[in-house]
Amino acid sequence: MSALIAGLALVQLQSGTPQDRAAYERRLTPIVQVVQAARPAVVYIETNVPVVGRDVFGTLFRQNQRSSGSGVVIFEDGYIVTNFHVVRGANEINVQFDTAVDGKTYAATVINASESEDLALLKIDGEEPFPTIPMGTSADLMIGETVVAIGNPYGQTLSVSQGIVSSLHRDVQASGLSFSNLIQTDASINPGNSGGPLLNINGELIGINTVMNMQAENIGFAIPVDRVEQVLKEHLLEPSRARGWLGFEVDLDSRTVNEVTPGGPGDNAGIKVGDQVTSLNGRVLETAEDYRLARIAIQPAQEVSVRVRRGALDRSFDMRAWDWADVLTYLRAGVLVEPVVINTSRAVRVRKVRPGGPAAQLGVQPEDVIETVQPEGWPRARRLGSQDDLALLLTRFPPQTQLTFELWRDDDKNGVFEVTPKRTEMYHGSLRLE
């Protein structure tokens, strides 16, 4: 898309007189060049956020509230950085490129987010590589140097403002969050600019526009790009934070498998410690960044193809990624569960037990029904109706917390499912979370 802009400029130069070309070149200031180079990678983000309202009769109703912001493409695979508050609570996210370039709209997925840093990583898919903005550094910024902010304030796509770095290392409180070490600029940053790029005169990304001072004019703030890169590596692109879990971990430098969880997707497929992962979903992996980008994009329940080198041989494996609820219950309590209805009551049924895990040590078996869980210190047991109920409960307690389960087991072997409660220690016992 940037080639399109360059081509249009070339046509203008070639079709005019020498005087026209000279006049055009005088107008082609460094700021104009920065905008022309960056605009293909700046996107307009529009979201739908479900909210609950109340009508004049006091009746609750649900509706979608539309919101918007900006973002910047940082990897040609379609990875976009924006502010977390731009996509907070959204059930639908659409990303649109500048209409002067191609105007295409793409459905986006939130790959990962850090609310405390007000950063989110989105992913869009396309047939061709997406334009990107080169990353600069915020380590050598100078107060007074020229900066350019691009965004979509108040829904006005591709708005540009110019300013200077007014100050550095600012600490700001906004929207219930505390931000530290921000760049202060007098370039206009209005609602809708959030998530857009702050650029230096070389067209390099030096910050992500994030907040403005509503009580003053010409005071805006941006997250320094060095901090953005750190959050990307430690949080947003960290493979262990991927939403789709494969059940194995690798050394990033060599892409060699160094851990396989027994009974997980990788183990079931045949992945072994020492395998070198060479391809993930068809993407050839040559660097740690290749692996990060391929791994973090995997979604729960997605079918995943993994190619490895084992000794002198190449092998391929297919598996299905697990979602966070399954991962949490499997790793911490040692079970995978599914919802079930017993005599009109909701409960969860065990579909898999992790070998050697807490549930296995208790004696839990597949097909057992977990009706209630009582954490130590709680006066009464909690009924479970879904795997999410169990997963959310587990997030509240540290390792070694004791949980008491009331288990029901089917004694009928003829295919008719009738649950009979067993009040023995084996079926009414406790385990400790990992």
C-alpha cells in the first residue's frame, strides 16, 4: 500500500512541468514524508461493547455500544498494537485501513492484553503482508524534538497533528490506572487517537498515544516505544500466555521442546522432549520471533499442525489447542470436565484425569460427576454448573489450598445413566491444588 502512495506521487511529478515538479518538491516537507510513509500502517478500530441499560419502566435490557480508536501494524503478519481501553469488553472488533490507501475492513481478534500497561495486541488475517511502521527507540528522545501523531479522533479517520516532545518521564493517573514514564507532547491527542502512533521526524515509532489531560490544552501523553517492546516480549507475545494451549514448551532460541505435559494435546499427539519445532501451522520457524508470532496466534479449539525434527527425521503431528478453562482445571486440579444435567440439576462430569495429578491421587475417575466443591475455610460448598465455574473458582486460591469434592459415580453399566451418591472417603474427599 505504501508503494501505491509513492506511485501516485511519481505520477504527479512526471505529468507536470519542471516548475510544477519544483513546487511539489518544496511542499514535500519532512512531515509530509513521515505521514505518507506511515499512513498505510495506521488503522481505525471500531468496536461493539455489550452494555446493560434500563428503560423507563425499570426493565433491564442489553444493547451494543459502539466505540472507536486507533492502532498501528507492527508485524506484517497482521499484528496490531493499540490501547487496552480501546478494545475493553468488546465482543466485536473491526479494523479499517485508510480509505485513501485501500479502505479494507478486517475482523480482528484480541490475542493478548495488559490492562495495567493499557496495551493490547490484535490480529487480522489477509492474503498479502500488511504494511508496518519501523520501530524506533525512546531512549534518546530530546525535549523539543519534532513529533507527529496519527489517529482517528472522534471517528475522523487519518487525522495528523504535529508537535514537539514537551517533557519526558511523566507520571499520570487516568481512568483508574497509574501510568509512569510517559512521553508528554503538545501534538493534539483527542479521543479516538488512543492506540495510534507517535512518530519522530524519521518516521519511526517512538510511542503509542494513550491519554490526554482533559483539563488543559495541548497536553497529550504516549507510552514510550521501548516500554511497548518490553511489554510485547514479556506479556503480549510470550508463548506461555497464548490463549490456545498445546501442552508443550520450547526453548525459544533453539525451538527445542523442553517440557511436555502428560496427557496434554502435545503428549497425546506424540510430541517428545528434544524435538525441534521447525514449522507451526505451515509457518517455517527460523528465529525466536517466528515462533512467538506463530504460537501466540493459536486460538482455543483450533486445529494445529506441528512439524518437528527428531534426530535425522522430520515428523508431523496434528492436535487441537485447549482453552484456558481446560488448562487451568487440568494443571491445577488434574481433571478435564464438561457440563452435565442430572435430574434437572446442573453439575460437571469428569472426562479426563491427569496421571499423577491431585484428582488422580484422590481417586477420581472419568465419568465421575462433581456436584460441589468446598474450599478450606469456606462455610459451605459451591455447586458447579460448567467447566468455567470450576476454573474461575481455582483462580481464587494459591497452590496447596485444600478443596473438598462431593463426587457421584454411575454404578449402572448398561448405558442408562443414573447417579447414585457414594458417601465413602474415596468419593467425598479432598485434594490440594498445584
